[in-house]
Amino acid sequence: NDIISIGIVNLDDLNDAAQILMEPSKEDIQELGRQLTINRCTVVGHNLQFDLRFLIHHSGWKWPRFTPHDTMIMAHLAGEEKLSLKHLTTYHTNRPGSRMGGTVEDPLYLAEDVKSTGELFDHYYPMTNAYIYQHLRKLVPVMASVNLRGVYVDRRVIAESHKHAEDQVEELLGRMYQHAKIPAGATEINWNSTQQVAAVLLNSGI
């Protein structure tokens, strides 16, 4: 999918007009990432791993590796049931949120979203020092990359682990049969059957 537009707002003054970049090129996206890095900007977004996938892909994998703040993660940790930006904006700010008209192609729609994200960040700011949040936010760029290129799997290691697990199960089953007092009439036990296991335990005096 193409990136239709990118919106940015200054967190220090949310009353400033949002900067909207329409139909950004690969070079535009690379330069944006470079400027954010040079100026040591705090990057804040809502469900940023979704947006980062596109920025990484359309920059030719030259998007810098930020550890951003994510208001959706904050809302989740705060116990919010609904995590959509529009809902949270309506509930926690004076901005229109779900009452905002327009479509995603409308620059005003995007401008409203980035300003809403800024206000939500202010609302949830006390959470930024929470231990679990600090770890979850580090995963945002990781998950964006994983969603793009997947995860390397060493099939040899998995096969070895599987064989080891099977051997352990076989050994444990043998020990269980050795110690279990099998009820009269039963020839074998299905250890996945709650009824049969309960009968063995009762018969063994447990």
C-alpha cells in the first residue's frame, strides 16, 4: 500500500498547525527520518507499529530505529477497553474525536488525528516511567520489522527440540505407568482423559 500523507505536530505547542506532507516520496521519508534523528525528537504515535511498517518499507529500510512512545500501549496498560484513537480522544480530551468528519485522504482529518495523539500523550504522560511500558515501547520497532520480513526459524533446532520433548514425554509416561495402580479391567491409560487419570489416582490411594 502507498503512503497517502504524513502528519506531524509539535508536542510543545499543540496549537501550532500540523505539518502535512502529501504523497511523500522515498527520499522525503528518508529525509524526515534523518531530521527526526538529528534533532533528537521524541516520536509519539498511536498504534505506531502499524505506521512504522509503511515508513520502513517505503524508505527502502532506511528508516531510523527509534524507541517511540505509543498512546495505544499506554491506553491498554491503563485498562481502557476500547483502544481506537477516535474513541480515546472523545473520552479524554476536548477534541472532536469520533465526531470528526472527513476521510483518511483529507489533510484536516490527519491534522486532527496527530493533534489528538499529542493530547492523549499528555493525558497518559504519568505512565511513561512505568516499568512494563518502558519494555513494551521498545518492542514497537521490532514488531514493525517482524511484520514486514517475518522471523527467521532454524528448522534443525526446532526438530532437535521436538525430538528432545518427545523423548521426555516417553520417559515420563513410562515412569507414570510404573507407579500407577491401573484399575481392574483397564489395559492402557489415556493420560489425556480426565476420567481415566482420576480413576488411576483413586485406585492408587491419592
